[in-house]
Amino acid sequence: MMQAQTDGNMTFTFTQGSPIDTSIEGGCVMALWIQSGTTFTKTKIRYVGSGTKDHLPTYGAKAGWTVVNDARTANAVDAVTGTTRKTSTTPAALDSYLVEWNGTNVASTLVADGIYTLWYEVTWEDPRNGSNFVNSGFNFTKGPAMFTSNPPNEGPLSAMTITWTPSALSLDSVYKSKVALYPNPSNGIINVLYNDISVSKIDVVNILGQVVKSIKLDPSKSQTSEKIDLSNHTNGIYIINVSTNETSSSYKVVLNK
């Protein structure tokens, strides 16, 4: 029996706060990955350095590390990777994050519809912290219908939103001709135009997945444009996520001041 394989996009936004033991200081290593039941699907975030390579044991084992106790050898195809998060890194240890998944596995094959789980593991750099924080998993449904949830705060995680949007419902396919961004490349100011669309939020995300600006709008007002000022941000590629109360879509812009 063949299973449906709906094309679409999952977004997961969250804020990583202080560990449960607030006396713990220093940075952290972290991983976020997707599973179907007990089957590993894909890594989305892996921040771990040579000195902390054994600090993500659950992730490493599930993602198939080739060297035991070295999470750096686990499968991280298409993942955002880096070393230990500190207050000086971007994103920082305590910061907001955005994760996206296009519904594919490590072989870039679109996977079957069904219930998937976001797993998160973090270890704080301090000898007083003798255990990892591993959540029990946040479930979401991949399929032809839109799915959204706001899991309650858990451990150091807060402000969580999970959204699965099938391509058939995305703004790209339904409203593509009604959304425009200019100028692109931009020297600091980006204008977002939207006609006949009830936009509720616009997020700006950098290439590391960090939400650098979030604008909430009132869909009941007859507003048709929004000006975004990125003049205080570094040059590079940014993703503009335009959202209604039902769906969202992403657009790539280049900042070149």
C-alpha cells in the first residue's frame, strides 16, 4: 500500500532560556532533530565542539554517529551546525531560533505523511550540571492539511510554535502574484507589499535561523504594505516570512549596504 507524500514546509520557532538550575553559567551545546516514531529522519541543528563532542549522547546515537561519544560524526545533512553557543555567538546560547523542514530525509527524499516528532537535547557547560536536558518530543502532523500548535514551556524552552504548511496552501502558490518585496538587493530598507491578503505577522530570519526582527500586524485593518528597516544589521542573505492566520510563505532578500 502506497502512502501519501505531501510536499510542504514545517517551521519551529522557540526561545532557549536559562537551564532549570539558574546557578549554572557558561555556554551550551544543543541538537534538534526529527524522527518518525523511533526512526531518525533528519538533523536540523547541531551545535557542538571538539571539547564537548560527547555532550549530546542521545542525539548522537539516534542520528547514527560513526564514532561513539562523538556527536560531530552523526548525520547532519542540511543541518545548521557550529560550535558551542556562547553569549558572544550568533545565535547566542540564550536566544530565539527558527527551524525549517521541507519534509525530506537525509537522502533528500520526500517522506510519507504522518506524525513526526521534534526532539531537542541541550547540555550546559558546567561541572555542576551532571545531566542533559532531553524533551519527550513535540509531535506534529505532516499531511495535506495545515497543522499548528504551541507546546507549553518545557525546561529551558519557551515561546514555541510548530506549523506544517502543505505547498497547496502556501502563499507562494495561492497568493504569489499578490506579494512583492523591493528593493532586492536592499541597502537597508525593504518594502513588503501585499494586496487582498490579511497579513498578521512578518518575521526576518538570518541564515543561521535567528529571528532578527518580528512585526505583528492587525489583519482587520486595510493595510497593504509594511516597511522593514534592516540598516542596523550586517550584510548577507535574509528570509522574510510573511504570515496570515492560516498560512505563511518565505522570500529571500539580500542586504548589501
